[in-house]
Amino acid sequence: MRLFLWNAVLTLFVTSLIGALIPEPEVKIEVLQKPFICHRKTKGGDLMLVHYEGYLEKDGSLFHST
């Protein structure tokens, strides 16, 4: 039991250190179209279809699109 508890604490500690070392990416999100009235909200397990286009901030060139 002690070994399990020690392993869990050590895992949480290492995970928190790794998360602290990786910087969060800077992402700009722009909503171009949003429904005026939306009666159905998404729930956990729902499948969503999303379209996006990725542009480089440096020169504005398109690097990926769905």
C-alpha cells in the first residue's frame, strides 16, 4: 500500500514538473460564423465537424486547412 501511494505521489510530482516546463502555445481563435439561436448544445461524447485554416503569423501564408 505504501509503495502504491509513493508511486502515485511521485508520478504526480514528475507530471507537474513536465507540464511546467512546456510553454502553452499561443493560438488566436476567430469565430467567423455563429448561429443566432442554437437550441441544441453539445454534450460529452458528441461528434463535431469542424473546419479550420491555419495561417503563419510571420507572413500570413496558409499552412494547413481542413
